[in-house]
Amino acid sequence: MSDPLLQLLSRKARLSHTELAELLALPQDEVTKRIADWEQGGTILGYHAVINPEASGDLSVSAFIEVKVTPERGGGFDRLAMRISRFDQVVSCYLASGGYDLMVVVEGGDLREVARFVSEKLSTLEGVISTATHFRLKTYKENGFLFASEAHTERLAVSP
């Protein structure tokens, strides 16, 4: 992302167009037009808040699922990846390099809900070869935001 306005929006989307213009030394009407053009053209797909699930009382479960698939002739991974992306449980879906093809991020009410999704929906899709599920245990940083400050522990001096 090379445009300074896009960079600033990705980190501080709540700033007004006036504040953005001041920070970047641009006319406000230019900022407003560029943002509107990006929204209409599909560059900006939406805005969201980064929520700390522990602080908000959110008890949902997140999982990262490695998925190996058979690429389709003429379509590669795209058609199956889009089919997987349409499930309500899927938060994100990425084509990845390495030992698997897709990284799918899923949310559910509890472990069983995520397990049912994997066994009943994801694994049964034609073209899915295998899956490996990893549950999120704790979040330290998300979308550039740290969730907790580092614990400051003082080391005791070691003496003979």
C-alpha cells in the first residue's frame, strides 16, 4: 500500500476527512473525493473496529484452518476458495504458499461448532484433500493493535 492516505485510513479510519487532510497537507475536498472513488471502485471494501474479545466478554472461538485442495482445470484455486469464503462461519480466506493451499479463518460459538463446520461442510467439499485446524488461544496483536502491554518483570541479581 503505497498511498499515504490509504495507509492512514487503514490505521485510523475514524479520523474525519478534515483531520486526514490536515495530517497529509491535502485539500479536504481532494481527500473526500479520493475516498469516495476508492469506496465506489472497490479499493476500500469496508471499515471495522478491532475488538478485544476478553474485554468485551466475547466467548466465541476462532480457528485457523490449513486446507489442501485440488486446483481446478481452468480455474485454479479461485472457484473453490470463493465457495469456501461464502460460508457464514468463514471470517477470512487466503491463498497461501507452503505445505497447504488455503488458510481459512473461522469463528464459531464453541469448539464443537467449529469442528462440525470442518467435518460437515468444509471437508466434504469436492476438491478438498485435507484440513488441519488450529484454535486461537490468545491474541497478542491484531491489525496493528497490541492487546496488552508487556509485563515488566524485574530480574533478580544472581550471585554466587
